[in-house]
Amino acid sequence: MSPAPEDPAPPPAPDPPEPAPDSYAADQHEQASYTYATAPQSSPSRPSPAVALSAVGLAVLVVLALVGAWHTLQSHRDRTAALVSVNPGVAPPIPTLTPHPTGSAPTPSAHPSPTAHGTPTATPTPAPTKSAPAKIVVDRSIPVVVLNATTRTGLAAGEARSLRALGWTVVSVGNWRGGGVNRTTVFAIGYAVAARTLRADVGASAPVRAPLPSMARNRLVLVIGPDYKG
């Protein structure tokens, strides 16, 4: 028995027809493309002159404000330095700045100032006054007797001439024979100032003694001894 013949394969199904494009959408797309292509390209916008001038003016105001603030601070520092130099014990105030609108210079808002009571004045110290030297009181009004108690001749006469030149009144010149005088001595009683003056004029450290019994009391008696240097 022969096999049955196989059935032929069915032919492939034809592709479905593509849908026709929507004519309205196509028209809109073409019109948009044409509009974009034909529209003029816009250039970048430039700032107007008024805007540029406003920006420049603002920058100038800022610079002026900074310069004014610097000058204000510098002036405050100068005043503080001058005040501290006058009152070194007072601490200088620290200025604080209050913000101001743009275009106006800030000014220091610190008002505290050191409580200075004026420049201290030194009390002048009185210069020590030199006391005037004590006035030396002299008295050459008392008559004088000059006697020589040495072996050198002429001493009494020479001393008498010197005393008269100083203003003394020499009433007598001679030799001393009484003994007991070994150095130049002034004999006086009651004439202390005149005795000191005569002793200084003679230039010797002559002591002053009371008159001996043989001597007058109303005058000075100068007895020249061996120590006489005149």
C-alpha cells in the first residue's frame, strides 16, 4: 500500500498594508520646520546705557564710602593718640562703626571718651634760697696800744703803721717788759667785737685775754710775741 501524499504548505500571509499618514499632522510638522528655519536668529541682548551708568555710579559711591570711612578712622586714631600722650594712664576708646546705606561714609558711633580732667600741671618746686652770708661786724673805733715782746726791733712800729692803714687809731707804740707773754695776744675787756676785729687784722691766732693789772681798761693792747709773722 503506497503512502498518502502530504498536503502542500499554505502560502505565507501577506503583510498588512501600512496605515496612511495623517495628512493634518504632516502638514503641521512641515509648517513648524519651515517656521524654525525661516525665523531670524536673535543676537545676545546688550545692557542699555542707563544700566551701565547706574552700575558705574554705584561703584563710585562704594569707593567714596570706603575712603570716607578710612579718613574718619584715621582722624579718630590721631585724636586718641594725642589724648593718650596727655593722659598716659587712660586707655584709648575702641571705636565701633555703625553700618550705613551705600553712598554715605560711615562715622564712628562710639561716644565714650576718657574722663580727662585737663592737662596735669606740675607744681613748681621753690628753688632753695641761698641764705646771705652772715655779715661780719667790725669795730675799729677803740684806741690801740702796740707793744713788742720780742728781741726784734721795729715790730711794734711796723704793725702800728699797718693798723692805721686799716682805720685803727694807734695811740701808743713801745716794748713790753712785763714778761709772761710768749705769743701774740690781744688784751681787752668789754670790747669783744673790737678785740675780734683786731685779732683778724693782725692775722695771727692771737688769743684774747683780760688786761693785766698794769694795762689800761679803756683801750685794746696788742702785745707782739715770737710767733708774729708780719
